[in-house]
Amino acid sequence: MQFNNTWLRIALMAIPGFFLSSPEVLAKKNHSTKQVHSNKQGQGNFVDGIAAIVDTDVITQRELNNRMTAMRVSGNQATPEQVLSLLIDEHLMNAHADQMNIKISNQQLEQGLQSIAKDNNLTVEQLKQAAKQHGINWDEYVANIKQQMKMEELRSQVVRARVNVTERDVDAFLIQHPTGLYADYKKPVAYEPRYEKRQVVERSFDAKAIAFQHIYIRVPDGSSAEVVEAARKKANEALSKIRGGQSFASVARQYSDAPEASQGGNLGIRMNEDWPALFMSVSKKVRDGSTTGVFKAPNGFHILKVLERRGVINETRRVVSVRLPDPPQPQLTPREQAAKQAGPVNVTESNVRHILVRITPVFSDAQAKARIDEIAAKLNAGEPFADVALKYSQDSSASLGGDIGWISPGQADPAFEQAVANLQPGQISAPVRSQFGWHIIEVLDRRTEDKQASIRRDLAHETLYQEQAENVLRDWVQQLRSQAYIDNRLTGEKTTR
């Protein structure tokens, strides 16, 4: 069934306001209401702050605005008319849920919050802090989650009571669609290129003046080759000390023959054209704060350090057309890929039993860990696994001695599944932490079989169930509308029972 908790699997910022229909269902909606009154001049005019009246319930303009904001944040664009229609449906469904006495327990709520946190790679406490950072009131957030879980449970009950997919239906579907999926299911989409005009600011720096520090090793005119080589060696020695970490100024004081040596070789700042052409040429590719190598001039050897450049920033603005990225292509799940592949799909399954101690708002992680350690001690003392599971496990499998049957990869909590993979048949695990609590796990047996036929059959069943469920929900919501008084202040429409 597709209508369980999948709507919870969304990023944090999509959560402040939920919506009950997918964009596809939203586009298909076409409520054939009996129009009693239409006042086009009053459309969108919420003088009293009321967007709609549903029986005795009121949908405020603030509620509509908040839901639209939440949908925009989550990347779901919809018109005010569409969002208000969803809110009307939600109010009708909430009233019906109250009539059916549907309630969400604290344990169910905690599991829902854990699921959301896990899908965002957070703990519940980290989720709470993230909500605070995004300006989301935690109490309102939790109340909203609880309300949406209530709506989901209502929808599930409605669907379960009205949808029936038979084995013959599945057989007929597989004859036409052997993979269990429609031929165009998640088929790559060819998108028209999308472009956006953007203003680009290009900046460039035009240096007009430069400041140098200088080391000069003098070579008198007519010097012998030995004198020239000694001067070169002295210059290279000075450069080596600079590159070894000594300050340019201290090396200049020690080695330079220039008049400014006592000032650390500081030559000051001058316009570019006022410096010797050789200085400008050698320093052209040297960054501010860096030093040139040793270079020779007719009067000797030189080393320069570029202290800073000054000039003007040139700015050019132009409008360019930028292609926007295409929307992501639909991706097949591993199970769907297995259904479509040619040849067998060999899957290794494990027959597992376990003992679970749940973590709840009133039973902390530390308490659950202490309890599971006590249970582990009983097993180590020789008590039969099935007897201990029956007495202490908080899972529905307790009455079966903890036996949960055969599980396949991807079917269980990742931490639970990893623990199962690390066990040999007949081996019992140490306590294992999952999103549900603390477990002790035993692998009873293991087998490898070709599961492609069963995967395809399951997918076919899910596809047919989903199709029927969408039609059932659409018709059911329409029935609720037909039995209600609705005054839509946005469109000016009113419907009566």
C-alpha cells in the first residue's frame, strides 16, 4: 500500500504545513459542486479574515497563507484556489476522523517523529533544535505532525475498507505488463531547455602604483668574473634566508648595498611609470607580499619584494542568458530495477526472531538499554529464547517466540539489518540499537532464491492498489463535500447539502 507513512519522508523545511494530495492528484481534481451563489467581484476579498467556512468550521486567511508558504518552501507550487481546496478537504476529513474516534497515541507520535528525524539524518532532539533554528514552533510542529498522522490513518481506513485487488487482477495485469510496472513508469523525461536572464558584474583591478622593498648587491664596473660570481652567491644567500623564514627587512639590513638598507630596503610607493622598466618587468607576475628571485642588472644583483599595489577597480555590467538545470529524472528503486532486469534476481533472506524493548517518551534509551542487558543475561544463563521473548519482548511477535519470519535486504531498519547480516545461523547477537529501541536478534536460517517473480507480482499489486486507492479517495472526498456546507470566499462559491 502506498498510503502509509511515505508523506513523512520529506526534508525538514517541507514539514511546517502538510497537504493531503500529491501534485498529480491535485491537478486531476475536478469537484463538481452545486453552485448556489457566485460573486466574482468579491473573489479574494477576505475583509473579515475568513477564507472559507466549512459547516461550522472556519478557515482563516492566515491559515491559507501559512499553508501556501509551507508548500512553497517544500518546492510544491500551487495557486491559492488549489491550496484552499485542499484545506477544505482537510477540515472535512478531520471532522470525519473525529466521528470515527480516530486518535494517535503518544507512542505512534514518537515513532513518527523518529522516522522524520531519521530521514533527515538527525535525532529527535537534533530535529527539535533544527526546527528552532528555522523559526518553527516545536509544539505547533508536533501538533501538526499528529494531525497529519490522524489524517493518514483516516485515509488508510477508508482505502482498506473500499479497495480490493484480487489475484486474478494481478494475473491480468502481469499478462500485459510482465515486469509488474507500466512500460512508461519513471521513463526519462525530455525537458525543454529553460533559461534565465541574469546580470553579471565583472570587476578587474588596474594597478597604477606599486611599493617595493629592495636588496641590492653591488658589482662595480669592470669587475672580474670572480667578483661577479661572489656577488651572485651573496644575493642567492640572502634570498635563501628570506625563503627560510627571515624577514625581508632584516636580510636587507644585513646584505644590501643600497642606501635604503638601514630602513629594511623600503623604497616606498611610486607610480608604475616612475619605476625602472626592469623592476616592473620582473615583478609583473609576483603577488602582493611575495618576493622575486635574484635578477641581474648592469650594476649588480637585485631582489624585490612587492609590498602592495594600488589602482582603480573597473566594473562592467552585462546581462547574460543562463540555462537552468533540468528537473531531476525519476529514479527506479532497487526493487524496481530488479523487476526490470533480464535474468534471475537472487536474494539472500534470513529467518529471524528477536526480543525488543521499546524507547518511549516515558521509557528512556538508558532504561531500555538496562532492560535489554537484563534480558541478555537471562539468555546467557540458558533460558530458552522463545520463552524470554514471550515474557519480555514488546513487539507483536512476542506471542510467536519473537519469530518475525524471513526478511530480505532493505526490508528492516538499517542497524537491525546490519546486525542480522553479521550473524551466522544459530547465533544470537549482543544488544542492538535501532530507531525502535533495543533488540536481541537470532538468525534461525538463511536461504538464497530467485525473487524476481514475487517482486514483479508485489509491484503489480501495489500499482493496482494505488490506482484504486486514488479513485476511492477522490470519490470519498467528493462525497464529503456533497454532504457539507461550504462557503469559499476566494472563488465566491457556496455549496449546500
